[in-house]
Amino acid sequence: MLQINYKTEMGESLALVGDVEELGSWSPDRLVKMQWHEGYNWCCSVSVPAGAKLEYKYVLVLRDGSLSWAPGFNYKLEVA
């Protein structure tokens, strides 16, 4: 499970995109939507094989549907 605490405005949401098929292969058309939980906690579950190494970014989906990619370097994760 991937999780982040991020305060969004009404009508906005968070999603993930990354370098593996399960995270959309960097395609904005294939974002993985995250679920909002109380306290501005956003999370989603993604199934990837054990030992997989992946890179991803959080993407803010604005009210008008446009995307704002997180600035800076990609997050990196190695699945145990």
C-alpha cells in the first residue's frame, strides 16, 4: 500500500503514475487513483511482484481534470 498525507482542495484528488505497467508506465491516461481517508490521508494498493524495483510520482488531479505532477525527483521503491 502506498500512502501520503496531502491536503487537497474540494474537487481535487491524488493519483500515482510510474515506470511499471501496474502504475501506468508513465502514461497520464493510466493514472492509479488514490482513495481519500479522514485527515487528508490518501492511499492505494498496487500489486507488483516481489523484488520489483519501481519509480513513481504523485499527481494532483485538479477540478478541471488537468494534472499537476509532484516536483523534484521520482520516488523509488523496492518491493520485499
